[in-house]
Amino acid sequence: MKPPAVGYARAGNVQEAVAMLVEHGTDATVLAGGQSLVPMLSFRQARPSFLVDINRVAELDFVRDEGASLLLGATARQRDVEMSPVAASAVPVLPELLGHVGHVTNRNRGTVGGSLAHADPAAELPTLVTALGGELLVEGPRGARTVAAEDFFVAPHRTSLGFDELLTAVRLPRLPAGAGMAVQQIARRHGDLALVGVLAAVRLGPDGAIDLVRLAASGVGPVPVRLHAAEAVLTGVPPTTEALDAAADAVAAAVQPPDDVHAPASYRRDMACLLLKRAVGAALRRSEVNA
């Protein structure tokens, strides 16, 4: 199918983009990389009457080390972030994680903000920002605001963004020295969205017990899920088989995976438990290297 006819305008800066969103109201949609939006237009899954193109908004295209955090502009291309030494230094798992996002041709055009605003519960970047307790920076007619990741994603393909607000950046906290990070996924084919994914960040203390752990899963609920119960199980204890089994049990009790044509809920739950153990194990090995 061909996309429906839509109005179009190119914004020159953030203020212009917000003004266009205000003018056209709920009928407007932001166009950035278009890797999700254009196929949805073609299949008539999205039918906006107006597109606000932010590709030329230079102030949104950046990768910036802020010391305690990494700040990524909304229109930073995923491939640029994947290849950025600044991003890799601040959040070492980023190149590995972005390697799971579609194919290189998708990442050449796809943007950081586009993936986050699209809010697919199986997508990698929403899971990362959820795991790290990141923040989303938003600009609207009432000014700027900052939204915690767990408050930003509210349902599949739905966020807490107002119709007249624009996502401008994401802030990812830098983990303490010695922390290791890893991502584990299961997908039908390379480049597909994961059926299930788990991201782990772990650090061992000097006594051999885990003193920092951040966990999140994709594909097991309507939004990326921060695995708080599993984090609580692992915090302050050595990473024994028994501890990992208990954390996996906490995951099984916490997640509510969909039951659909791609995989039954029971399979997704089992894989979330398995991938948790794999991701924590891989993160621990990296933690030992970084110590």
C-alpha cells in the first residue's frame, strides 16, 4: 500500500517544531529517521494528517559526555552513536546493544529519539534507558521538563509525551568504575525485534558480593520492565547459582509477557529467566575485567 496523503513542513529549530505540533494538534506526527513511521504509514497503521520533519534541527544531533552521564540528542543517528568513542566510554554496552537494532542501513537513518518515542516494548534503547534509570528531556509550549524512564513509557507505542511536546534528548547515567554491562536477546532472525531481551549492569564489591545491579527486560510486558525484585535478590550477596536461581524466580513472578503468534507467554517467561542468568554472568565477567 502507499502512504496516505499528508501535510508536511520542515522545522528549523526546536521552537518551530513545537509551534507546528501546537498548530496541528493531535493530527501531527514527528518525522525523524522514519524507520518505524514510514512503514506504518504505508500499512495505514498510522494516519496523521501532518508531518513535522526535525531532520534539519541541528541542535538535536549530538553525543555529549557530561561526566556523570551521557547525553544523546534526539536526532543522533543510531549508527553514529554505535561508532562513537565518547558513547562507548560512558556507556560501554551501547555499541553491542545498538548492533541488535535492525541492520546497518536502518541504523544509518534511525535516530535515538525516534526509537524512544516509538516506544516498542521489545526495542533495545527503551530497555537500556529503563535499566539505567535514565531520563528523557522534553520540550513543549509550557517549557522544558525531564521525565524518568519508568514514567515515560506507558503502553505499547505510547509515552507520556503530550501531543504538543517534542523529545529532545536522553540522559544515560554513567555507572561507577568496575561495573560490567551485558545484553542478551533471543530473536527469530538477525535484525528482528527481540522476542525477549535482558540488559544487566553488575558490580562486585571488595568482599565478593554484588554491590550494584541494574536489570531490565524487553518483550515481557506492555513496556520495558525494570526488574526491581530480581535486583533486590542479588544486591549484597555473592553471585552464586542459588542467588541467580532466586533472581530468576523473581523475574518469573514479576513479568507479564504477551501470548501472541510470535511466541507463547510461557516461552517468553522461561527465556526471560534464562537470559537474566546469561546477562548477569556476562556482566560479572566484564566487571572482573574492569575491576
